[in-house]
Amino acid sequence: MRLDKWLWAARFYKTRALATEAVSGGKVHLNDNRVKPGREVKPGDALIIHRGGFTFVITVQGINKQRRPAKEAQLLYEESEASIAARKEQAEEQRLVASGHHAPDHRPNKRERRHIVRFTRKHE
């Protein structure tokens, strides 16, 4: 089965076009090699998928010709324990960084906008 089609069937990407774009862009590696979207995938192959800032290290367990429900799609691959731990750690780190930034309490008034404009023009 084609790599892009397998990624779509395993629900890593919402469409085949997105899966093809990711493989062509070097976001997916098969057995530690950069490959084309048409490369054949078989059980036992190792995949490294970079998606949304996270890295998935998986082993292909099965192949489905059609896109099936998410519960069945999860049976098509097995993610390594190290990959799961790294993703959880990275998600926690992103959550902590995001919690440090907060939205302003109000929209800037006219005086504050003038200050913002002066500040941004100084640094151009």
C-alpha cells in the first residue's frame, strides 16, 4: 500500500492530499530514510512522523485498504514507549509556556494605541 494512503487510513492526516504533502515535505521518514508518497508500506516498517510540533515513532502493524473508524485505525500501528513519553513531556512543556502568557484585560484605548504606534515605529 502507498505510504500516503496508509497515513490517511491510519488517521494521521485528514486527507490524502495532506498526507502526500507531508511526505513530500520531509515530515515522514520510512526506516530512517526520506521517501516519496508512493513508496510501499508493509507490516514491520518503522515510521517517524513529525506533525504539529510532535514526533511520532511508530511501527506499522497492519494495512487497511479503506479508511476505517479511529478505534480500528489505532490497530494499524504501534507507537514506541519512548515516543509516547516524549510527546507527553513536550505537551506539558507547551502547556506551561502557554500558561505564562495571558490575554490583556481590555482593548487598548486611544492613548495606549498611540504609545504602541510610537514604540513600533521607533524599532523599524
